[in-house]
Amino acid sequence: MNPDGTIVARKLCKSFGRHQVLRDIDLTVAAGEISCIIGPSGSGKSTLLRCINGLETVDRGVLKVNGEDFGYVEKDDAYHAVRPKRLAEQRARIGMVFQQFNLFPNMTAESNVMSGPVLVQKKDRVACRERAQELLASVGLSGCGHKYPAQLSGGQQQRVAIARALAMEPTIMLFDEPTSALDPERVGEVLAVMRDLAGNGMTMLLVTHEMAFAREVADEVLFMDEGIAVERGDAREVLANPREKRTQAFLERVL
Amino acid sequence: MDVIETTTTRSGPVPSIRAEEKKRITPKRPRDYVAWAVAIAIVAGLVWTAVTNEKYRWPVVFSYFTTQTILNGLLVTLLLTAASMGLGTLMGLVLAVMRMSHQRPVSGLAQLYITFFRGTPVLVQLVFWFNIAALYPNLSIGIPFTDISTPVNVNAIMTPMTAAIVGLTLNQAAYMSEIIRGGFASVSRGQHEAAESLGMSGFTKLRHVIIPQTMPAIIPATGNQVIGMLKETSLVSVLGVADLLQSAQAIYARTYQTIPLLIVASLWYLIMTLVLSVPQSMIERRFSRSTRTRLTPAATSAEPGAGQLVPPTRESLL
């Protein structure tokens, strides 16, 4: 079986100082599956996502991404952190979309999209430029390639950010509250792009407050609270008939 | 009495306005004229005394303005500025990188250096380096635990010029490191994260993403340092380095034309700072924080996002 596009986490733990933000989190995402992590702020959802591409280091537990131990190697009964170069290689196969877009303001939209393939994968610049234009067109931004991020609206910037992540041809896409920083009228255009992506069979793991989107697109939902995975299951099932009290209370407040 | 025309709205009548094109005038107040009068009086008084007080000896000023001694001094001043600025920036970069290190001993060492060199007057530092031989008369440079070494006579190498460059450079490095560090601090954490999540190596990230974004904070501040350094070099005259000030002093020690020669030196400093301030203000307009953003040419179009603020750094890196 080809393990590309899978995420498996077992008993992940993470603390910031004395504050434990992840407590024995289990997570399984199959290839092509769309999973949403929901929960109140401060519940550890973003931290979990950030652990999966190495923006945070895990304290304890096992994490396999694309079938490989992520960020460490097992040797002599212990997990040893991998060298930065190896970590970068593993990260290059995981696309990340941030709440604040984080486009590079010193580059045009097109250069932002090209930056990964050209600077990391050392691919041919001309081919990358063509591919970047295709990707920008696929997120509805053909003709915006020459613009700088500050000349684009929030929704446009976030779509460029998605194109930039896709340019690396990732096996998995992670979204960290991709629509939370947007004007309400711009949310739809970003969700539309994500819906397309989901339809094309990309493995997606997203932290979101868009419950309607989760119900429509997600296969699985994970509800987290205070660092604990409270409830996990079929998206429509969990959102419609939550079993746990805390999930019920949360959904009552947000729906 | 005029009958006030009214327009009736849903909640009642309101006075209606006839649209008439009339000029709006803000009346000048007495203080506007007083400010001008005082400023003109001060400038006129200064010019009057400069012209009528013969002790200024303007003819002497002009006769010495371009003598060889003064021009040589000018050259030394410019060389000192360039050398200590260049070396100071390089050393400042190293210090800034050390200061940002996650390793406590490394950042602590840089911090110690910066505190010391910013906390003592540069004039004291210059005299100190000139007299360093009193502390370490002989240094020997060599490879530890071997016999290979070369003795160095500190007194012989620490000429006034060496002391001047060493003193100014070490001092400048402390200030430059803080400017460079500030530049790096101005780039948000999210930029590092975005670059890292694309799989960029540390070097690629710095070279293509982070450093270009530090420039708007670093370049204008560095320009100010250059202008400051140009004037600061006059301190080296106490060591006997034949810079612009020392050259002027050498002449008036013979001729007793103290004031005219100080005017010569001042005019040259002024000219040089003015010349430097032209590129400086151009750079500042391009980079400075307050004017960092400007309207796009498309500001009037209805396109979404048009009219938003754009950073003026226009180079495409790819």
C-alpha cells in the first residue's frame, strides 16, 4: 500500500512550559480524506496542526506522515531528532496554509508561488513560471501574477497562499483557520478553492470554525477541548448528533 | 427676514442647501506674521554680524578653503569614515547574529560587548586604544600549544591612524549590531514559518525571504550612521591623526587664524553632510517605515484590492 497522504498520530503530547496543550492525542487521516479539527480557542487545535509539519516539536508520542516517522528517527529505544536538512525534505511534501496568509511581501504573487519549486526543488524557472500561472488560474487569479500581496484583498492573498503550497506538489494540505482573518464576504471564494481541492482527492487536515463547510466537505471531524481529543467520528454524525456533553455544549454555542 | 427653505423628510422638515461654488478662506492670524518677522530678524542679524564683524576674516577663510593641507585632511576624514563604517558594519553583522543566537553564552557575550561599547564615550575609547601598549606591550600571535608564533610590538603597530580605525570601528560595530538586530526583529514570525513550511533551508530562507524584508528598517538607519560617523571622525584629532579638523588646527597653530580655519573645517563638514543627505533622503523616502506604503496607480479603479497600500520595495526576487 502506498502510504503517501496519510497521517497517523498516537498519544501525542506537547507542553509549553508547565501548560500542557496536547494530551495523548490520537489521529488518523487516510489518503484522500478530509478531516476537520474543531473546538474552542486554546484547545490545542492549531498546535496539533503545527506539530504535523514541524513548526512545533512533539514532546512525546509517535507521528507518522506519509508513512515515515516525522521529524525523528527511532534508534536504540529512543527517538532522535532528525537533521534540519531531512526535516526540510519532509516538510516540503506537506502544504501549509496560515490564518494570516504569510505571503512574502517582497515578491509578486507569481514569485510567491514559484518560490518553493525554484528555491527548494531547484526546478527550471521557465517551467515553474508557467506552472505558477496555471495554479493562479486554478484559484481564480489569472492575471494577478504581477501584483504584490499588499495589492491583493485578503481572500485573494489566501488563494495565492494556497497556490504557493500546491506548487510544491504536496501529498497533504494543512489549513490553519484559513478563513478566520477574512472579511465575511471574502470567505466564500477561499472555501470554493478548498472545495475544488477536496474534490480532486487531496488529503486535507483543517482547523476551522466554518461548521457548514465541515459538514459539507469533511469526512471526519475531531472535537478538541483543553488539549484532549474529546470526540471523533463521521463529520455529519458528530455535527448533527454529538455524543459527548462538551461537544454538544460547543456546537450549541457556535451553530 | 429670510424665509428658510425646507425639505421635508420622513421625520420632518430640514433646512435645504443650495449648492453654490464659493471659495473657502481661512483668515491669517497675527501669530503667522509674527513668526515670519521674528525668523527674518534672526537671520538678518546673523548675516549682519557675519558681514560687519571683521574678525571673521572671510578673505582668510576663502584663501585656505582649498589649500593642500585642508584637502589632504578632507581625504583622511573620508577614508576614516569609509573604513570604520565598512568594518563596523561587518563586525556589527557578526555581533547581531551572535546576539540573536539561542545559545545563551553566545548572545550573552555579544550583549556584554554592546553594553560596554555603547556605555563608554568614544573619545575615551580612542585614547584608550592609542595607549593600549601600556597594558599589553607585546602580543604574540601564534597557534596555541605549538612553537609557531610571531611576537608583535604593540607600540609599533598602534599608530594614531590604527588606533583611530580600531576605536571607531569597535564603537560603530556596537551600534550597527543593534540596527541590524532591529531589522531582523521587524520581520514577523509568520514569514519564517511560511518559508520553513515550504522546506526552505536556513540559508535560502534568510537570503530570499528574511533579509530583503530587513532592508527597509536597516538601510535608512545606516545612512544616518554614516552621516554621524563623518562628524564623529573629528574626535581622532586628539590622537594627532591629520584629519580635516587636525589639518585646520595645524594651520592656525602657525598663523593664529583660529576662527577662520574652524570656519573652513565647519564648511567642509557641512558640505559633506549635505552631499550625503541627498542619497540618504532618497533612500529614506523609498524605505522608511512611515512612508513604507503608498497608493497604487489603480487606486481609482473599482477592482477589489485596488487602492490598497503597497510596499515600495519593488524588486522581484525570482
